[in-house]
Amino acid sequence: MENKKTMNNISIGNKTEKTVSSILRDNGYWVYNCPRSNVGAQPIDLIAIKGGEKVVAWFIDGKHVRSDEVSFPLKRIEPNQWASLKYINEFAKINIDTLGFAIEFERTGEFYWLPYKTTLELSKNNEKSINLSKLKLFEEVLKCIQ
């Protein structure tokens, strides 16, 4: 039974990643879908880059929230994701506003943006989750950071 649940979660995750990729491409970004390792781990799902007067780079992990939930639990962020985001932020000096999670809310079909800096604040304050209503829509954030 657990294997069937795992396979379902993987297919949901793949669909979410594909949709986030489409949103980024529709907004003029080149998108690279990072492959999973042979153990299934992946430090980040997508890297998206857009040129122009200034180059904008996004490092994104796609997450999915079921229709019966209204918040995103921080425990869903895997240790390798925490480590990757920290590395990207501290060593690569990527804009911290473009590091984070595009969260699909199944109930509405909308995607919300949870920036890495917000996860740090939540963690520092011992918060266990964030209500999706406190997040901005992903596409609105994309349009603001150009």
C-alpha cells in the first residue's frame, strides 16, 4: 500500500512541476527541470532564467496541497531542500526573493509563492506551517520580479 501512495505522490509532484514549468515558460523564462537522483532525492525541482536588462534566476521546488488542507506544513521541506536553498542563498548570492516554493492549492488550482526567506522566519519563530491565504499568487510575484 505504501508503494502505491508513494507512486501517487510522485505523479502528483511531477504534474505540479510540469505546471510550474509551463507558467514560467509562459512568462518568458528558460526552464531546466532538475533530474532526481537514483535514490529519488532532488535538491530543487526547477531552475528558471530570464535575460534582458538584468538576468533573473529562480530556484524553485514545486509542492502540492490537497483540497482538504489550507496550509503548507514546513515538515514537507526535505533536509536536502533546506541545505540546497541555504547554499544557493549564502554561496551563490542568488536573490533570496527568487528562492523557494511554488505551492499548488488543489482546491483552487492556484499556485502560491513561499519564499525561502519566509520559511526561515517561520522556522525561527517555531511556526509549523503557513496558511496559503498569507502568501502571494506565484504569477503575481513573477510579474513583479523582472
